[in-house]
Amino acid sequence: MPPADQLGVADEPPSGSELTAYDEAHVVTYWRMLDAAAEGADWREVSRIVLCIDPAREPDRARQAYDSHLARARWIANTGYRQLLRSGWPK
């Protein structure tokens, strides 16, 4: 899986109740965010390392991307994973 910066992390992930191609392409990003949140990592560090957005240069964008991707990661971990497994992920 290419690093997030090569995948083109969006400012916000999809927000609907259906799994998307974006979600499938960014599953590893979501899992990394969940791991970081569980360890209490600072959102700025996660934004910089996982999302490849520099919070010093773009603080609002970095925070929005962090919050929205973490929310999507939590949705996938609690609900969306069923769709992910039904789709045959990983392909």
C-alpha cells in the first residue's frame, strides 16, 4: 500500500453510510489513526505523519482532516467493517 501522501488524502473522507473506493484505499490510514488515538497521540503529530498535512502551515485544514478521518475510522471500525469484509477486502 502506498503511503498516504501518494494516495492523496482528502481534506475530508466520505461521510455516508456506504463504504467507498476512498475508504478501501485508505483502510491502513484509518487503522493507523485508530492506533494513534488509542495511544493518546497528539493530533498534530498524527496529522503530520499519517495524513501528511503540516499542522504548523495549515492548522485548520490539518485539524479538520484529522477529526473527519478519525470519525470515519471509528465508523468503519464499528459498522463499516462489515461492508469491507463483504466486498472481499483485501483484494
